Amino acid sequence: MAEPKLIPGFRFHPTDVELVMYFLKRKIMGRKFPVDVITELDIYKYAPWDLPDKSLLKSGDLKWYFFSPTGKKYSIGGRMNRATEIGYWKTTGKDRSIQHNNQLVGMIRTLVFHIGKAPKGDRTDWVMHEFRLDDKYLADQGIPQSSYVICRVFQKEGPGPRNAAQYGKPFNEKDWDSEEEFDCVQAVPVAVVSAPVPILPSSSYISAANDMHPSASGCIGPTPVSCLSRLMPSGLAQPSAPSNQVDNGILSLLSIFKEDNTLARNENNESEVCAPCDAAEPWQLGFQDAATPMMQGIIDLHHDIFFFLILILVFVSRILVRALWHFHYQKNPIPQRIVHGTTIEILWTIFPSIIPMFIAIPSFALLYSMDEVVVDPAMTIKAIGHQWYRTYEYSDYNSSDEQSLTFDSYTIPEDDLELGQLRLLEVDNRVVVPAKTHLRIIVTPADVPHSWAVPSLGVKCDAVPGRLNQISISVQREGVYYGQCSEICGTNHAFTPIVVEAVPSKDYGSRELNTADIDPLLHPLKDLLPVLIDGDRHEGQSFRLSDFPSTMPEMFSDALRSGVEVAYHKE
């Protein structure tokens, strides 16, 4: 394919909507372009500094665009193989949405190039924005599954073009969807400027790459957050987080936060609010921060008992040291022969009996409160243990054929970890629950005994074959909570983590569950039911009134407490 000849001053500055709605959409549908300006290239076969020379446009711009096929790394699932001969592209930050006419039409993923073998590569200042069309939009438009993405490659520290929104005429989708074929007439060039190929940087690598697995309190990165916005109408999509412009760029990605939400910066210097996460940290001696009343009770009981233990330790140590000091054979060559003492025998019998009583009373109170079952939970989630993954079922979300929302949760291999993710603790599909809501977790195995344990939530429930065990929890704050199987279940027992994400109740219905690996034949997402908000009704859809936000009308309060499931059918 010959390179297009460009007139002086030509610059290619498409907007995000133009890239996905015109260029990518026409490419997927097999339509021609009036001028070929984007090269079709498997960019993962080249180093990033070799890509500028492969671009069709030699216009002096310092951003280069390519159509790249979406090859997969595994026979199942949606993960792409982003490795090159000398390194790999690694995702950073959180995917950003592309909206057109209040509809989600595409997503943008930011990747940074690393030299070396994952996950120990050295980070460079080469950045790629990967544009893709939204799966739901493709299905609604009757377009085949996307086989291409658009990749925009640039060097972060180099000067780049201005804001693309300042260029071009307004978007006209009707003109762009035209089936008319074009006869390309190339202009006579006056000056063709070839973009210089930057040499491989050596001193500009970001040192933050040395900390590829930050502490749990710095859990920043793409959140494989869950599944419920794919079940919701597009009008209920969660609005994107506000952004602020800063100068320090992605260095803020390794900002450490604990209780409060922290602003992390992506490659476009846009701030993103990240929820705190709770997991074990190196050399940690104490408990993880409590997220439920049960865990808070465990911590308080531990501190109370530890106080008594310190008193006993000090008292016994004082007696022991005094006995060793005063009753040494040099000071008492003739030892006293005391064989009976009524007073001391009474004391060492009564006090050791009183101390366990002070420990037992609060212990039993906490034990019985942990075993208390909420009669009318707002939601029930089934956790089924397998060798070596977990299956979760949201029984309160039923499709028209009475199928529940079910998905599997596998640990993410170490080679596929992204910036900020925790080794051996991340999963591809998280369990998403609303905060400050009474939940019931039903635990059972499909094969051998397992256990469902999340320390920050204060729960550990054994999964016994042939039995259904249940626990009741109420997560009091938003965040990401990590746990692991606590019952030896076979060879890969250490590779079955648990990740629970708590989101605000008002936002719960609009959160997206990562269901890329769910079998569409078993789980028809188009039929799964939304949580109805503000009285919206959809024919044939059922819902639980207990899933309404707290601002629901007072008339529904009785039904909310009873957890009645209601179905709306057109008369």
C-alpha cells in the first residue's frame, strides 16, 4: 500500500468518538476509506521506537495510529497477548469510556511499554492508547464481534499535538455511515515532513516500575470490577469520575492510601478515585482494618484479652524475678521448708478461676452474635468452592427464564498482573456487594472441603461437601477486601483467592461486572434484570424491592423489610 501524499500543514487529530465511530467501525465492517491514513499492523511484533517508521502518515505529528488485530493469549477468555520480542505492553490506570449521544460506544485502555520479561521489566516512557468498540454497542448495531482495535502510540516526554477537539468539523454520523465508495485523489505535495524516529531512551525510565507489587494500602490499578452494569440499561451507566489536570502524571499511580479515597493519575493526567483495599502487608503483626461489626468485635475482644494477658505477664514475671533474686542459694544456704499455706492456696485457686470468666463472657457474646442469622437479608450470594476456583451466584437477579447470574472467579496468573495488582490475591471476577446492607453468604463445595475467609470482614466459613453453611455480613465501608481459602483443598490450595468489592448502595446497580469469560449460552446477559430505579419498569422483568436505594418512597418500606420479589408484566 502506497503512503498517502499530504499537502503542507496536514495534521491528523481525530477525536476519541471519531476514532471508534468512524475509523474503527468502518474497518470492522469492511468499508473503504477516502484516504488510508491508519496502517494495519500487528504492533506487538515491533518495538515501540520502530513503529513511527511503519505509520502511513509522515506529517510531523508525534502520535502514530495503527489498526491492530485482537489476537488472544488463551483459547478461552478475553486476555490479549501484548508481549513483544524485547518486552511487553502493560495496562495502567483504569479504562475510560467513550460516550456519544449519552450512550457508551467504546473504551480506551492505557498501556506502558516495559523492556524485559514480565513482571520484572523496566518501564519506559512509551505509551499506547488502545481504542475498542463496546461489545453491547456492537451487538445492538448488528455488527460482528470486533476483530480490530486502534492503537495510538506516542512518547510521553516528547511534545505532542494539541487537543484533538480543536480540529475538524462537527461529528456527523449519517455521513460517516454512508455506503458510498470513494475514488482517492492524492494531492501534490509541497513539503513532506518525515517524523524523526526517537532513539531508545535510557535515562527517562520511571523508577516507579521497580515497585511492581505495591503494598495493599496502595492498591491502584485497573479494577476488574464487577458485573452488574452489563445487566443494566445503558441509561443507568455510572458517570465517569471527575478529572483534574496535574503535572506529575503517572508517578501518582503509586500513591499510597488507606482509609480515605485517593486520586490516582492515569497517562492523560486525569484523576481517578480509587477505593481503599484491605490485604495482608509484609511484616504485618496486627489485624487488618475492620470493615464489619463482627471484625470490629474480634479486634476489641483481642485487645481486652491482651490487656489481661499483659497484667498476668507482669505479675508472674515480677514473682519469678523476685524468687530468683531473693531465694538464691548464696543468700539462703538453708532453704525454708514450707509445705502448706492456706492463704496462698485460696488465692491461686480463686483468681485463676475469675480471670477465665472475664474472658469467657465477652467471648461467648461475640461468638453467638457471629452465629446469628439475619432472617430477611437484602441479598443472598452463593459461594461454591471448586478445585481450584470459585463460582458465585447472585440468586436475587433472575432472567426471564428463571436463571440466576452465575460467574466463575479464577486467580490471575503472575505474568498477567497489571500495575498495582497483588500477587496471588487478584481474581478476574470480583464479588461486588453493596455497602451498609445485610447480606447472606451461602457456602458449599462442589468437590472437596473448602473455606470462604476474608479477614477484614471477620468471616471464615467452611465449605463441607453435602452441606450448606451460611454467614451474615454487613460491610460498613466501601473498599476491596482480599481473602484466601483456609482449608487444605489440594495441590493448588494457595491459588484460590477471594476478592470482595463493596460499593455504595446507590451505585450498586450501575457497577460493571467483568463477565468477559462467562458462557453466553449459560448466562444470557441481555435477559438479566436491572435493579429498577426511580420507578422505571420493564416488561417481563422481576426485581427485589430490597435492592432499591435508601431514598425509595415510603410506600415500599414494608415490602423492603420483607424482601418481597415482584414481577412486572404488561396487562
